[in-house]
Amino acid sequence: MDSGGSSLTLLRMTTRNLYRRPMRTSLTALGVAVGVVAIVAFTTIVRGLWDAVDASIHINDAELLIFQADIAADFLSTLDEKETRAKLTAITGVENAVGTLWHALPVENHLLFFILGLRLEDMGSGGDNLIRGRYPTSDDEVLLGAVAQRVLDKDVDNTLHIRDEPYRIVGIFQSESVFIDGAIVINLPRLQRLAAKEGSVTVFQVHVDPDKNADAVGEEIERRYPELIAVGEASEYHKVDQGLVAVDGMVWAVSFMAIVIGSIIVANTMWMSVLERTREIGVLRAVGWSRRRIVSMIILEAAGVGFIAVLLGCPAGVGLAKLSASMPVAEQFLEPVFDTGPFLLALAIAIVLSVFGALLPAWRAARISPAEALRYE
Amino acid sequence: MSDNAGSNAVVSARGLVRYYEQGRVHAIDDLDFEIATGEFIAIRGPSGCGKTTLLNLLAAIDRPDRGTLNVAGYSLIDMSGAEINEFRRTVVGLVFQLHNLLPDLTALENVQVPMLGTNRSPRQRHRRARELLDRIGLTQRAHALPTVLSGGERQRVAIARALANEPRVLLADEPTGALDSKTGERLLDLLDELQRDAKTTLIVVTHDPHIAQRAGRVIHMLDGRFVFESDAADDLRM
């Protein structure tokens, strides 16, 4: 007795239709997969960037970062260290303010490397992130972030050269921010001298009194000192740097283009498929299939192509994101985040746009007259 | 045209007209006829005389331009889209000259195709298809694709597909046209048997005098009209 395992369903028919032309199905899916690769790779990278920005804002448990107002990029912020500290500590709710200078200098054989200047007494002030060694006690001692340590292939007690000057590595730290972990931390006055920025810092990390609202403190700082900008969350970072927003926009533009191209490929394939199957569709109409069922069959096929594209594209997207993050320079600040979001997004977009590509062919299939189709050779 | 059907008519047409090319070609030209439940009708005539057009009208895959056409209580002139689908699915079964099986589906699956969209469960559809394949002697070929079936086997599967939803009228367009005479004879035996058992009305369009020989009535068409009607014995003498 047959178990019913060969019961025909619309889904089974769809699978057969996709399987009928394996090469064409694969190539079409590959076309859509390019878009999936773009979405997965770019989205995981951008998500990593945003997470890193968020972690950088809250480094050492700080609630706010204070930058110079009206700047084009965060790196260009220049604040007078003493004057700004005085302004900030005068605000009710500010517990303390730690000035940091951001700079990039040639290190070993790297043309530019991210250097963070912090006063020796401020190092480790917000919590102990040290994973090896100790904090520096003099100008010629440095800390390495875990990423910088890996990139430079140095460790505690090794010497490294910043602008050909030797520094002793005394500790390795790890934070939650890949940006900070990609840096070398050096005594602030030493970096100010190296960067010819005596008395200046880039940013202040502000710790807010636990009884006060950090947002309200930030607003008060901006109100009293219009020359300052307070950033409390990654979503506010555009106030000091448009770069990430621009990257976000570019990523979406590239992904969108890739997906549109994929959608056109699906449209072309499904159109050809409908033309080839005119007679078959006519038979289906003649035996009582409704237009809706014919449309469903074509749409399901397109969704199947989208699904295959996701299966092909997701691993490739992960590979591309990892490859990008391992490139020189990029490895210092890129750490893709592989949570479910980008994959679900890729799945949704691939299927929706594959289906979108199939709408016109499906409409054509639904319009096929059975009498004409049965005459079709 | 004589009326052999009386009140028992499953098909009735009055003033039926179907034309093409903006009225220049009258494929069906003012036909009046009735067909009784359970009749076996053969429609003969030269190519282009309107046989297939008539069959398409009866199957509701083409629409008349004028007149009335009723099949099993459905008026084929003014049916909605949903009614047409239901009619095609449940009232008529179609057998084409070329089997028109779906090439990627097995024999068993092809027979299930018209049952998709009915209220039969997948298991019921499967069981029904199995029964039909048993009935036409293709149990062992249930999982074969059409490409590996012989011409006669394909046409038998096509008949099983046409019978899937237990239609009241079975329409066949040159069902033996692509078969050798021996296979064609066997297929006709099967059609005959199935039609008698199910008391289905069978309307066959054919050039083949052997089919006409088995029919209760033979209608001869020319230029879209019925020119005369004979019984099977008359037809053989012609």
C-alpha cells in the first residue's frame, strides 16, 4: 500500500520546476546571491562599526563623549584640555571628565596606526581592562589594545617604534570596542608633543553622577557651551562625524543595486520559463487551475530562487565580511557582527525582490488563454 | 439536427456561433444540438471544419460569440471566472491528441494535477490517482516520468487525468491520432469501457473511422456546420 508520499502539492510542483533546469536555476540564484552577499557582508561590517562606536562612547563606563562643535569628522575635534575640563566639571552631574587625544602616526612598518593619548593617572580609571602586564608609569611606556597587539605581533616587554622612537610595551588591554582595542595607548603629554598639539585633546569622556540623567547633563553641556557637542549614543554620532552615516548609505545603495540587478535576472528567467511552459500552463488552465493558482506557482518558484540565493549568498557574505575585516588597516577597526539580523534581512529582501521580479511573468502566465496555449508549439 | 437527447440532455446548444478574424471566418456556424447523458458521440469532418473549436467550446476553454450553450446545467455563455474554473475542473475531462502530460511529474502526479484546488486532501488525491492508474493497468508505471512511457501509456495516463474529478462529460480530441493502430485500438477499448462503467458522456473528435464505429452517433461537420448525422453502422458503410 502506497503511503501517500507522492501526494502532489503546489510546493512539490514548484520544486520540480526549479529542478527541471538546474543550471538555469543555479545561475539565476547566483545572480540574486550577489545581492545577498552584499547585504550580509556590508550589513555585518556596518553593524560591527556601529557596535564599536557605541562601545567607544561608553569606554571605561563613560556616559558621554564631548567633542568640539561644528566639525566635519571626529578626528578633527580639538579641545583645550584645561579649559574644557574646567567647563565640564562645573556642570552639575558631571562626576569627572577624562581628556583623550586621538592621533595616527607611523608605527613599525605601518604607515599610520591609531594612537590614544591618556594621562598616566587616567589610565584604568574607568575599570580594569588589563589582560596582561601593568599600566604605564612613564612617557616611554605604552599599552597595546588586544587587536593592536595581534596586528603588530608584539607583546609585553617588547619594544615598538613610534616615529622611530622606542617604547616599551608594559601591558595589553581589551575593551568592548574594536576601535579602542586597535590602538596604542601612550601618555597624553607625550602624544601631544608628537602630534604638535600641546595642551589639546580630541574628546572628553564624561562620567555622570549615577543620580543624574546623562541625556539631561549632555543637553546642559550643549546649552551652556555651544562650542561643545555631547554624544551619548551611537545614533547621535552623526553630530560629530558623518562618515558612518555615509558608509551606511553607501552600503545600502550598493546592496540595493545588487538586489535590483538580481530582481531583473529573476524577472528574465521567469519570463523565459513562462514562455517555454505556455502549453503546460494552458493545460493547467484547461484542467481547471485558477489564475491565482498559476500566479502562486510562478511566485513560489521565484521565492524558491530567492531562498536558494540566500543559501548560496549567506556563507559567501560571511566569508567576504571576514576577509574584509582581515585586510591590513581594516583589521584594526573592523569586526563584523554575525547575529541573526543581517541573515534575516538578506532572506527577506532576497525573497521579496525575487517575488517582485516574478510579478510580470506571473501576470503573463495568468493571462495565457488555454485555447491559444494548446495550439502553441 | 435530430434530437436524440430529449429531456435527458447533458449538452444543449442553440444558435451556437464562434468566429475568428473579426467575423470573416465562421469556425462554428449556427449549431443547434443536444447530447444525452451517457452518450458516445463521434464528431468527424475534414481538417479546419470546426471540430476542435466545438470541443474547446464544450470544455469552456473558448467562448462562443453568439447563441446558447449549456453543459451539465452550466450556461457557458455567461459564467464567471470562478465558475469556469470549477466547470473545467469538475464537469469536463479533456484528452488531447498529444497527451500534454507535465514532463517533470510522474504518471501518478500527473493524474493528481486536476485535483489540486479541489477539497480532496493530499492523501485522497493520491488514493484516487492510484485507483485510476490501477484501472488503466499502469500500476507498475506510477512513478515513471512521461519521457520513459510509451505513446500508448502516456495517452492512458492522460485519460486517467481526465477522469480524476469524475467528470460528467469526457472530451477527447483525436485521442488515437499519435498512436499506431494496435495501441489505438487498445486505447479505444479502454475509453469504451471507462465510459460505460462511469456512464460518462463521451464526445470524441476524430478522423478515425474505427472510433466512429464504436460511437452511438456520428456527427459530420463541414465549414462549422453539422452536415449530417449517422449511426455507427451507417458510418462504416460510407
